[in-house]
Amino acid sequence: MIGRLPLDEQLDALRAVLSRNSLLTQVLERAATMGLPGWYLTAGCLFQTVWNVVTGRPPTEGIKDYDVFYFDAGDLSWEAEDAVIRAGREVFAGLPAAVEIRNEARVHLWYERKFGVPCPPYASSEAAIDGFAATTCCLGVRLEAGGRWRVYAPHGLSDVFGLVLRPNPVLAPRSVYEAKAARWREQWPELTVLEWPMDRP
């Protein structure tokens, strides 16, 4: 079982598994050309590719979009972020998937309006990834010089490969975790969904 391998072997396995999703590797390669500060490809496209490969499904099955985070605290205006989003439309043109680009330095400006709880300003893209509703989802990958993969996985990779969805009650409310869990379990019934801790709202 991959999740019980030494961490260096898990990282090799992650790259091998994600590389089976050719759309994901194209997004990585194109995103690397944009020069975005602190960027990562993150969220569902990563762990869902792993779930698909581990369960014998086509690598892209059930993946809605590909999320690119970056961090630019120098300009928190919507206009600056929108300029990056529009540039991304050209960079990712022709790919058969939606690529969502977001400046994580701006999340605190709109998070409470969307999710009903306040979000303190993030200090980095990594801090934003730390706030995902499930620890299993806390994963980011980017391409660096020489084609090296940089992987951010603060909770490791064992749950990702083991199809375990574990709550992360640091920011997102219980309702967000449970809604995502229910949706994902419909697509991947092999998932083990751990319950939200009773002492957290």
C-alpha cells in the first residue's frame, strides 16, 4: 500500500500517479510559465486524480476544475487579480477543463461573505492550503527550475493514497466539510469519511 511507504517513495509515487493525468501535467507546465509568486496547483484535481488511479478509474474522471493559487500581497485590488485571471485564460486556452486562478492574499476580503465565517489574512499560499476543510485536501504541487516538482503536503500523503477523508476544523465550518464529503462519496464510494469532531461547530 502506497500510503505505508517511506515518505520519499510516496513522493515518487505521487508524481507517477499525477503524471497519468496528462491534463494536469499540461496545467502544471503552462502555469509555470506565468511567473506567479508562490503558486501551486492545488485542491481537487490532485487528490481526485490519486483517488481515480488508486480505484482504477480514468485519471480525469469527476474532476470539475484545476485550481491555481498564488500569493501577491503587494496589490489586493480585484483589478490586479482579474488581470492575472485574464492572462491565464490565454495561457490555458485550448485545454478541455476550467482552470481557476486566485490570489490567496485576497481571500479574507470575500471569504466570510461566501462561507459565513471570517478568515484571517493569509501569509502565503501554503497557509491558504492549510485551511482546506479536510486535511486530505491539503496538497499543492508546482514545477520549479529544471522540471523539479515542489510538493506541499503538511499532513502527509497517507490519507490521500488510503482514500481517507479527514476533517480539518481550523477554518471551514462543518457544513462545508459534510457537503463536500457527501458529494465526493457519491463519486468515489470507496472513500472512508471521518466524522467532524463533536466539539467544533
